[in-house]
Amino acid sequence: MALIVQKFGGTSVADIDRIRNVANRVAQTSDQGNSVVVILSAMAGVTDKLISLANQASENPDKREMDVLLATGEQTTSALLAMMLKQMGYKAQSMLGHQAQVMTDSDYGNARIIDIGASRVRKLIEKDTIVVVAGFQGEDTKGNITTLGRGGSDTSAVAIAAALKADTCEIYTDVNGIYTADPNICPKARKLKMISYDEMLNMASLGAKVLQIRSVGFAKKYNIPVHVRSSFNEEEGTMVVSEDSAMEQLVVSGVTLDKDQARITLTKVPDQPGIAAKVFSPIAENNILVDMIIQNTNIAGHTDITFTVPKADYKRTMKLTEQIVKQTGAQEALGDINIAKVSVIGVGMKNHSGVASVMFNTLARDNINILMITTSEIRISCTVEEKYAELAVRVLHTAFGLDTEE
Ligand code: ADP
Ligand code: ASP
Ligand code: MG
């Protein structure tokens, strides 16, 4: 008998009919003689709606109360599924994050799991009960409700699978697996049979939200095989595993898009030692994650500094940057929220030249202007205007020979 953790995302529990579909799947897994622990997301769109309500209630919603509010989305679906399973004659019980002993730090809205007790879940499993755990939420050491950041129920699932030493962790979503690019943007994207933890970490960090990055980190650390698949059909999905996948042999193995980027430029900053520290220290002190940074060459003792932050932090960062302009004697702060980052990824890039030139030529052919470029050993990222970003993904996918033949 296997212990299987099954996580269902927002679209898979979007309404009562879909939750019933989930109940049938869970029941089927249980009927096959397995112990099942289910992790649920909120219904699709509910977390966004709750955030919007909070923003109407308060200009700057209190972070603790925000997490109390956001956790209700997952509470609803968990209770509904447990009710259905009971009605179908199964032993089932829902549990909130704290009841499942998901302990986190106190970083509201983006809390990290520090420990999962899981003894209460285990006791129920031993009594042949299907346990339905509300994903995305936990409890800090002071007993406050916390949430794990957007997409966090993936991390709940993998972390609970690790704590329970589950045989497998299945992530049910609205696509058939992990593809070479987002299949909703790039119809010619190819589904992968397997992907390594490291490759998935790269894809997730560059915008592939099919798995929250922290869930992949957990899976790698505890060596949990993760099966990403659709809740709408029986097709085998993609296994995320430790072995090097065939994918890694390719020069470019995937294309990703991250629309959650905003660009800020400080113009004519006096080019002196310590200036970058002056610019970025206040931003770091406010826990704002800076992604790309570019500094122009010195012209007559001045330089421009451009960087990107998540869209949600744009307003806050602009305010800080305006103060930095005054303190440093820079000319002005310019901002642009309509940008996106397109990346090509591939471990094989390490030993290959010419990837950058193919990327730049491909974008140029479609008249897509590159705003910023950053590179690492295994990826090249370009920011472009948001309205061209999806086109950029498609043309790059074709240019690097990733299109499916079907
Ligand atoms: P869930 O609500 O099930 O957690 P998400 O919306 O968080 O689902 O993640 C699934 C989505 O991830 C897909 O609908 C797809 O648009 C997107 N996605 C981005 N990149 C990829 C990729 N490389 N492969 C598969 N899906 C991807
Ligand atoms: N409901 C949360 C979100 O929308 C968590 C999740 O779906 O994983 O981000
Ligand atoms: Mg998700």
C-alpha cells in the first residue's frame, strides 16, 4: 500500500462540479488500496478576489490580517471536498494548515515552512481516513496564521509529502505536464516526460509558475518524486526527478516568460564608489527583491542605473527611488510597469557559443526591441515590452528548434 499526496490547483477546484471530479479521483486512488492525503488550493480567482477586497478595506492592509483573510480560500475548498468524500461513504477529514502542524516563520504573505509535525495527519491516515489539508497556509511559532506566497500550495504539498515520507506527490493542474514553454502561450510547446529538479528550479525562477519554486527546492532536498499532471484527463504527466533528464543535453531546453517585472531607471547618478550601495540598501531594507541590474558606462562622471522589481513592489520602490534621487544628486527616477522578461534556458549553453546571437537576431527579425539583457552560464534573459512578450516566447521556441512536430 502506497502513501500518495495529491495536490489540486485552483482551476481543478474552480466550482462544485470540479471539486466532485477531484473527489472521484481521490476516491479511486483510495479504492486502489492507497492512503491518500489531499492538498487543496482555493477556487481559481478567489485569492485575487480576497486581495482586492483587502485593498478596498484598507490602503495598506495589515499583513497579519491579510493572511487570516487569504487562508479562507483554501479553508472553503478543503471543507467542501471532505464533505463530498464523507457523503460518498469514505472516512475523510479536513485540516487547516495549523491543524496539520505546518510551522512557518512570521514573514506574512511569503512565509517559509520551517517544520511539519504531521503526527496528527499520520494518526488519521493510520485510521484509514483521507486527510484533506488546506494548502498555502501555516502557523508561526506565536500561533498566527501565515501564507506561503502565491502558488504556495505546491510547496504545502511537497513539504507534507516529505514530512510523511510519502511514496509520491502528484500535482494536478490545468495542463498535461511541464512543457518546453507555457503551452497556453506557445501552442507548439513540447511536453516533457521528465525534468530534473535543477532544470525545474531554473524554469520556476524565471517565470514558469507551473510549480512554485520553493516546492521544487523541497522536492530536491528530500528527494520526493513529483508528478505534474492534469486533473481533467488520465494522461501521464511529467516526472520531476533527480536524474539528469535528456532535456539537459540540449543547448536550449526551454523558454520562459516572467510578466511580473517592472523597470526603474535612475538617470545621471554621480559615478562614485559606494553609489550602488546607496541606491540598493534602502530597497533591500524594505525586503524588495531586485532582479536585473544594469549600470551604463560613465559619461562625464555620471551613469544611469536600471533595475527591475516585482510589479507589486513597483509603487513602493518608486517612492524609495525618488528619495534616493534626492540623496544622491541623481537627475530623476523613471519607471515602466509594462515590461516582461523572456528567458532561454539550457545547461548545454555552457559549452556553446552563439546562443545570444540567435536570440537577439530572432527578436530583431520580429521587430521586438530588447530593453535589458542579463546572462548566466545557463540562461539568457531579455526584457521586452509586455505586449510583445508572448510573441517573443513563440519565435524563440521555434528558433531554438523546440517546436513539437505534431
Ligand atoms: P494551479 O492553479 O493548478 O496551481 P497554475 O496556474 O499555478 O495552476 O500553474 C499552471 C499554469 O502554469 C499553466 O496553466 C500554464 O499556463 C503555466 N505554465 C507556465 N510555464 C509552464 C510550463 N513550462 N509548462 C507547463 N505549464 C506552464
Ligand atoms: N491560492 C493561492 C494562490 O492563488 C495558493 C495556490 O493556489 O497555490 O496563489
Ligand atoms: Mg499554482
